[in-house]
Amino acid sequence: MGNSNIIAGDRKVVQSKGKHIGPSWKFSYKTFIVVPAYNEEKTVGRVLNHLIKRGYRVVVVDDGSSDNTHSIISKARKDFPEQIFVCQHLINQGLGAALKTGMDCALNHGAEYMVTFDADCQHDPEDIKNILIPLKKNQADVVLGVRDFDHMPLFKKMGNQIMNTLTFIFYREKVSDSQSGLRALNKKSARLLRLHYRGYGVSSEIIREIKNHRLKMVEIPIKTIYTDYSLSKGTNTSIGLEILFKMILDVFKKF
């Protein structure tokens, strides 16, 4: 069985149709982990190894990386064609665009559940099975992983608290961690979300969509692994201002 490449505009999707590499029961065929990756050569290989070892199917989106991210992803797909699906943006489009590409790809391959998972090694793969439980018990449509703010570095804590407040002010939905990158969705909710933000604003946009579609959301504590590298990622002041500007535009679009 071979692979097929699809190029649409500035986006290329490589659909893996590789052969089985082991007993079919070892993989969770209906659960996909969506990993957006932009210039993550230092960590993306480790993240994929952790997910593969746990039997997950992974959609990894190379968001126009200029380092060795794509070659690392491509090697992983070659080694584990049954578990790795690769999408590539030919130019960098931002976190929101990468998540949308990855979620669409997972749905196209029959996902019943999907988990978004950052490529910078800040998430603990062991948390995945916990955030899937409310979905599989039909207790929720979306599960939001909540980081422990008491153990979060001060500058991160302040930034995330501000984003929680802005998300509530503009979208009228109070959540504990609006910017968490670890979240789980069932197929119904993934199909309903209308995501237009290309950058980090997508995290607040997802909260807006959950409210607009009256999806049932559950919050679950997760572990966060802080390193100098993971701390250098995520939102900062300029990104926060950009998100605020787009939230204001959202308000004016309603009139």
C-alpha cells in the first residue's frame, strides 16, 4: 500500500496508507492525537516516540518549519506508517491553521475522538487517557486540560490569567485555563467548531465555539513539564495584544 500526496493552495497533506506493523488490537484506531509543530526539531521526535509507544495514531502538522522538523516527522512516518499521518503547510500559517488542518485530517481518517497535544514536550502523555475518559463515558463533548497555576512560572501565570479574563469578557465563558494546548474532543464537537483564527487566538476561539454550540465541557487537571525550551514557547505580550485586537474585531463583526 502506498501513500498519496494532496496539495491544496499552500497546504500539502501526506496521507499515510502504510501496512500494519503489528497486531491490530495494539492501536487505538478511533483516537487520534493532533500535534501542531513549527520549528520543533529539538522535541518533536521525542513527543512522537512517546505517543507511538502508547499505541496512539498521530496526525502531526508541520506548519512550514524551516529547521529539521519535517525530516524528523517524515522519518517517523516511514518507521511507523500505521500510526503517523503527516500534513505539511508549505508556509507558516500559525497554530490555529495547523490545528484546523490536523483536526480535519483526523476526521477524514475516521476519528471518533481526538486530542490536541503540543510538540514542545510540555505535556505528559500519561494525561491523555485521563482526559479521554469523560468523552468515552458520554459525560462531555470537550475536555479541557487545566494546568496547575500554583506551579506555573509567574510571568506565564499572569499572562494566562489575563487571557482567561479576556476570554470571559469577550465570549462570556468562564474557564480555568483558556490557553491550554491539551484538550480532547469527540467527533461531533470537532465537526461543529468553526475556527478562523490562524494564530494563538484559536485557544480562546475554541472556548467561544464550545459556548456557541452549547457543547458540554469538562475540565481536568493535567501535569505540565516546564523546561527552558517549553517556557520559551506559547503566548507572550505581543501575542496577547494580537489576540486582544482580534477579539475586539470579533465584537464589531456582530454589528
